[in-house]
Amino acid sequence: MRSRNMRRLAVAGALSASLVLAACGGGDDEGGEGGSAGGTSPGEGRAECEHLTEFGDLTGRSVHVYTTIVAPEDAPHKESYKLFTECTGAEVEYEGSKEMEAQILVRAQSGNLPDVAYIPQPGLLQTLVTQTETVVEPPASVEENVDEFFGEDWKSYGSVDDTFYAAPLGANVKSFVWYSPKMFADNGWQIPQTWDELMTLSDTIAATGIKPWCVGIESGEATGWPATDWLEDVMLRTAGPDAYDQWITHEIPFNDPAVEEALDAVGAIMKNDEYVNGGIGDVNSIATKAFQEAGLPILDGQCAMHRQASFYSANWPEGTTIAEDGDVFAFYLPGSGEEKPVLGGGEFVAAFNDKPETQAFQTYLSTDTWANEKVKLHPQGGWVSANKGLDINNIASPIDKLSAQILQDPEAVFRFDASDLMPAEVGSNSFWSEMVAWVTGQDTKTTLDNIEESWPSS
């Protein structure tokens, strides 16, 4: 998910031919690869299991899934697998780790791979496919589901060199600012509609003695990624979607003046002692505050705003009302007011073998059935999908409903998280670490120059 790391990318450069042998990772085959396991599926005759009966009776088998999604966000995932077990007989073994992206490369080298991994970066998927040769193409049932339920852009994010490897899973909209409706109402503050209005509001709040912003970018080995989201969101607003696309593909350098302008605009908030870090500390505290906890001072009135994605819903304490008239809500991060680009991200389901239980699990996760089962397990919000079969009426959270509508809108100016699309040496390495250095004192030019120097030559 949000925690995305490949700090040990150097491992990839040292991968040997032994990695090819690792492609059968995830344990012994237990009765043949691909196709059906034979026997009558436990879900035979049940409409909700129709898409899984072709894999036969998988009773006694298990699927090991490896992901960055940890507590408290892991509980609904585990719960959503119950229907899979009922339909197939197979159990799901769940392993969540904040260091998953670094460790998946190490495990590829050693041959200790799971059956399935949720990959939160198209760049990491590309590395696994091209440098480790461990990712196995999914069965036709998965590609058919993706063609039916997802747009071409989402399918392309799960493809490498025009070959489809990984179906989209969850998705998120990142262009949100969390706030307290009561605090705003009590102080007469209005939701800003443009970037200039956002900055004016920040000044107004700071004048009251309340810090307008609280920010945290600590995330284990993935520390720094929330700061990259800030730059990406602002880059979309100051430079526009076309320049954003050129930035991702290196048609313009990382230290282009347009990127410098965007980072300076971020710095006007994140490196401003008058603005941050409400309820937490000074500017330097941004680098050490866990992103999961960074928005919580809003509930105590110690800060007014926290820029974070739709998935942040899952981090508010139990009992927090998320609504326009509730304890917390969110508004769209404004830009010029003329265009409303949306920054987002998501995960992709990659498999490392083609055992029947693995293919059945991949198929299940690519269906509208799973998407609707999963979203019902989030009564407080915090999860959506770009799956077009997701019924908006099954979404409890107003934030998630808005996110799903944006994701399903073919007219939306949506852009995937830039760092997830850039080469791993940049997107999940230098970009993260240099943003940490920047927020703790390094100047904009040095930061961008250092990242540019890390861009691979080929």
C-alpha cells in the first residue's frame, strides 16, 4: 500500500541466474501446476462461487500472500478471504510487513517467495519481472476480469512490455486534506477552492496560534514516501498533467524548473515553522512522526489540516465519525481552480507460481464479487477500488464514495503516483531519502540535483 520500499535495490543488480529457479516459489506444488486440482469444487452451485468452480476442490491447500498491509488495515483483508475458502476449500496464509518491498527482492534471490504478493508499485513489478524473472503470468480468467472491470490505464499499470502480469487490487485517491468540520465551523473558516485560498487560510489559522498543518513521513524503511506524494500532488497543480507525464518518463529532468517550483510550493507549507507541526513538534519532527499518527492532533484541536489519501480513514481511532458534520472529514486539495487533477495509487496482485490454488486466488481478487465483499468490511471507510463492478451503495464512508466515483469517472484527470511509476532507483530510493534530507534542512536545488543524478542511464 502506502508503505513502499526498495532501499535494497542493489540486490537486484546482483541477481544471478538462480533467480529463474525461484519462479516456482511458494512451496511444493501439491498436485500439478495450473488448471484444475480435480474433484468437485465446494462452491459448486453457489452463484457467488461461479468464477472459482473451474479450479476444482482445493481443500487442504493454502495460498501464502505477502503484502505491505499491516494492522489495523489487514483485518478486513483477512476477513474478505472467507468466501474464497468457502468456494474453494483453500485457506489463505497472510503475511504483512512494512519492509515487504525490500524483502521481496531478497526473497526472490533466495528462492523463498510467497505464492502471491500485493505490489504497490508498477516500478517494483517491472523490476521483479525483468530483473528476477520470477513473476508468472496470470490465467486467462484474471485478464478477462480485468478487461471487464477495469480501464485500460489500470491494466497497463499491471503490465510490463505490453505483457499483462498483475490485476489491480485496491486503489486510493491521494488528493485530500483532512480537517475537523467543527473546528472550521467554530472559527468561521471556509473550505478553500484554490491554492491561493488554501495559503490564505493557512495564514489565518496560524494567526490564531493553532498550527494549520500536521505532517508525518516516517514509515519504517519506506520513510519519506508521504513527502513524495506532496510534491506529486502539487506538481500536477503547478505544472499540469502533461508536464507530470514527462517528469515520470524523464522527458524533462527531475531537477527541471517546473519541479523546483512545485517543491518550493510544498516547502512554503512543510518547511514553515509557523505552519507545522501542530501537536507534534517543529519542522524536523515531520521526518520522525509516523504517517499513521500524524493527522490525529486534529481531533484535539492542535492542528487544522492533514494532507493524506482516502485510505487514511482506517487510521482514525475507533468511534471517530467521518462525515461532513462529523469529527473529521476531507476536502479536495485545490489547485488553480480551472482543472481538478487527481493523484492516486493502488496495489497489484503478482503471482510467483501457477498452482491451481494460486490461480484461483488471483481470479477471486480480480472479480467484482471480491471488491464488494471487501468494501462491506469497512463500515468506517478506508478502502476503495477502481473496479467498475464495485457498487457505490455498498460503500459506507462518504469519503470512499467520493473516491470511488472519481476512480470510476472516465472523464477524471487521474494520474498514478509518480514515484510508483519511476525507475525503482529513483521512485522508491533516492526520491524518498532525498525528501527526508530536504525536510530536515537540505535545499531544494541540492535535493532535486541528487535525485536527478540517481536516474538510471538506461
